[in-house]
Amino acid sequence: MKLAIGIPITNRNVDRDFFLSFSVMDKPSYTLLAPSNEIYSHPVDIAAARNGLVGQALKSGADVLIMMDTDQVYPVDTVNKLVDALDYYHAVGAVVHRRYPPFNPLLLRGTLGKYERVPDDQAYSGGVISIDATGCGCIAYRMDVFKQIDAPWFELIPNDNGRPVGEDIRFCHKMKCAGLTIGAVTSLQVDHLTTFTVDRATHELFTHMRGKQNGNVQKR
């Protein structure tokens, strides 16, 4: 297997915690990819950055491309777990929480415009589950995925109702339309960096507080 790891850097700096976690991660032999200087603009076009990584991976002859955003902290076994799960899916993600309320894991089922989030008991089950959409912050693709879907693979364009759709969710929709499968390794809990670490505890606290505000938490 020829592995490429793509880092969609959107500025000239990366976070210290990302750098340290990436440095100590268990990784087989791999090719490191980063966006070319041509994509840097204000604001940075993240879709163009991701498309560039795919193009580089195709030219390198990679069998697998893992995309890893630089605003996250990764467990040491991230690469190995993602690659192992690709035996069963065309693309495999990890558990990454939104960095804004409700801080839920970005694991979805349904279709474009009608997604519902995966229940917590499945999102934290520790197994590998089937999903319909996820973010691109930590995800592995078999490279044949990009040969079955026409470029540009990632696009920042609105939905039919005019609402914005992330380049990651839209590509997941393209994959499902092409009959390709997506999984999530729920034992991989990837911290999402903001002004503080967003993790399961943050999500559960927000859910509890929201329920309390709505009068759904029993008073003691």
C-alpha cells in the first residue's frame, strides 16, 4: 500500500499541539502532501486546497489518502486504525466534535438537506459504524474514490434551498450517489482545537445545559 497524508494548511502557521501529536503518531512509510502556494488567498479556499491534495495524491500513485486538519490533536494510532477500516469502506473518518455549539460529533446519516446526527451511543460505541456523511478533518480515502467521481471533488456551493453546504458534506453526498460507502472509527476520538479543547465532555455538558434551559432536566 502506498500512503499519502495530506495536510490542508490554510495559513503559514500550524498549532503546536497538532504538530506534536502528528510528530509522535505511528505512521508507516508515507508521502506528505501540502497545498501549493497558488491556493493561498484571502480568504483561503479550503475546497481548492483539498482538491489540490487529491491531485497530488493521484500523481504520486498513492493507494490511500488521509486528510488531517491542523486544528486538531490526534491519537497515536490514528493512521493505523483508519487504514485498517478501509478494508470495509471506501472512506473512513473519526469522531471529531464541532468546535461550536452543540459540540456534537460530525457523524451524519440521511441525505443532503435531510441529515440527522448519529446517536451518542453509536458515536461513542468504540466500534466501526456506517454513516452517510462526515467532515474531512480526519478521514482516509481509497484513491479509487476520486477516479469514480468527476473533479472538482470538493466544492463550496449552496444547496438547492440557498443554504451553504461544506465542501466535506457535499463530497460525502457525491460518494453516496456513486454507491460508495463511508464509515467511522468511533474508537478514534480526535480533539478539535479552538480556544479550548472540544471533546465528549463538552458536548454532554452543552446537551445537559440546553435540556435544563428547555425545562427537560428534572429539578432536585
